[in-house]
Amino acid sequence: MNKKNYHEMIVKSNKQEYLGNNKIVNKINPIVSVTVKTYQHAEYLEKCLESILMQQTQFPFEIIIGEDDSIDGTKEICIEYARKYPEIIRLFLRSRKDVIHLGDQPTGIFNALANLSAACGKYVADCDGDDYWTDPLKLQKQYDYMHSNPNVTFCFHAAKYVYLNNDKEDKIKRASKCNTIFKIEDIILGGGGFFTTNSIFYKKDVMADIPHWLFKAPSFDYPLALLCANEGLVGYIDEVMCVHLVGTTGSWHQRIEDDINYKLVHLKETIKMLDNYDSYTNYHYSKVIRKQINKKVETFILDSAEVKVSEKLSIAFALNQLPFLLRYSILSRYYLKKYLPFLYSLFLKSKRLIVNCLKNQERRKC
């Protein structure tokens, strides 16, 4: 399917706005559009929506909900809120027939891009239906930041990660220990884990012309940040203003953690996306992109060492993506992790010690 077909599907999907397009919210000129994509989030969605509704701003904003045809009660919650808040909520009830798949796994790419297309604001903020915001001034702070830094096209902030399965301790995710301006190279190397989806805030006009390869990308937020960074700077606000829930049922994170085969598909599509972005930027950042691909491949290979022999798939594809000498460096760590985990653990501790020393130097600069 080509770019034109996807655009036609988005236009058709957005024509079916719940309660029509003559509500109070359709008559305002929002400065910010808050987009919420949701699927099977009945357990979490109300907290998400209430955290957006509590926002205190000096400008009008709209909430755009893309509901991806859930069967667990999520759709009913969306309808309830759309009826209750017609002055601020625009609801789109989407079809599973429009969902774009990665391998045999559904993604939220179509929903995300359709929400973006429906947005009327100058700026867009994202919050998935299983996450929530914690600061009632979050939108105002990010708007003020972008307004004061006109060369910034995309900004994000610190977030709290809450692990629902109690397999890890909750943590604060920070990109820096102080407010920081990042360049495009930082975003390429940072990957999708550099920021949290429900912390992002960006200029909508940067995404006026969506490249064809974004429709088949393995995720939305990473290529979004790359496209924004290609048009300006990326700003970071060192304040915790949201919570990201890790391990929610059916979430992307849960699927990729549970399925090594899906990890391989995700790796292949990420490499393809980065190659497309390399072409899109006229190969200006090829060295940095290659470094990021190598890092992604390394992570996949080392993760494969933990898979049982009966379930482990071949890592030949991953190895073939690497330069000759790097293959053997990573393979040595792979076998160390698989057969001598104690020594590998000591290796990681030493590596973390060095990284922490470097971070402490960065803090002193801040």
C-alpha cells in the first residue's frame, strides 16, 4: 500500500468524528492538540483522561482520542467522556481493518497518524491511554518553553517509570540532570528510549508532509522525534511531569519483551526505518545512523543469550548487519553472557561504574 492509499484511509477515518463536527470543541481555535491513542486500556484510561482534563492553561486546547476498536470497555469509556466534555474532547472510533501490522503484530501507527492529521493546534502533545500526567501545569510549561525557544521543534521532560509486574524498582527517567538542548545526533543515538511518549510536545507544521516510510515504521515516537530534530533543536525540561506504566496488558513493551521472534522483526524494521531516514536526510548523518544500528543489533544479540536453546532463533541476520571486527567483539560478550554469566555481570558493573563517572562530570557542568 502506498502513501496515497494511507492518506485516503486517514481522511475517511477522520470524517467519522463521534457526535459530528459541530460541537463546541469544533468551534474553538486550539493552540495545543493533545492526542490520545487507546486500545484495550479500560483499566487505565480514566486516569489518563482526568490527568489531561486537569491541565491549567492560558490558552485553549483540544483532546483528540483515537479509539482503536477495543472490546474490553475502553470504547464505552471514550464515549462517556466525549458526551460529558463536548467542549474539549473530539473522539474518533477507528476500525481494526485500518490497523497497520508489523509482522503479525498490530501497531498503533495508523491511529497515531490519523490523530495527528485531525489535530487543529499549532502544537501537539501525546499521551497514550495507559499512561498519565502528574503536573497540572505540564502543557503550560512546555508551551512556554517552546515559545521562549523558537528554534526548538520538539521538547520532552523527565518521567517516572512504574513497573506493574514488580520485576524492577520504579525509577525516574532523565535525559540530563538539567534543562538541555539536544542536537539531531543525540536523538539518533538515543533511540526511542531516550524520551517517554507521554512527555513529548512538538510543532505540528513540522509533520505537514509525512514521508511514506513512516507508515511502516515499527514505532511512532522515535521517527517523529527524528523528523522534528531534522527541522530544529530538541529541548529537554528536567522536571518529572508524567508516569509511564511498564507492563500493561498488550502493550508494545510487553509484546516485545515476551516474544524474541517479534524482537527480530522489530529490529529488521527499525534498521529499515533508519536506512530510510538516512536517505531522507541525504545521508548527512550516515555515520551516526550506522552507529545506532550497530547498537540496536548488539542489544538484540546479547538479549538472545538469555533465550532457551529450544526457543532461540538464529542470530545470523543480526551479525550480518555488523562490521567484520565488531561481530567478534559482540559475539565474545554473547558467549560470556550465555556460559559465564557471573563474569559477564562483573563486566557490566565495571562498565556502569565508568558511565556513572562520566555522568557525574556532566552534572558538574550543569
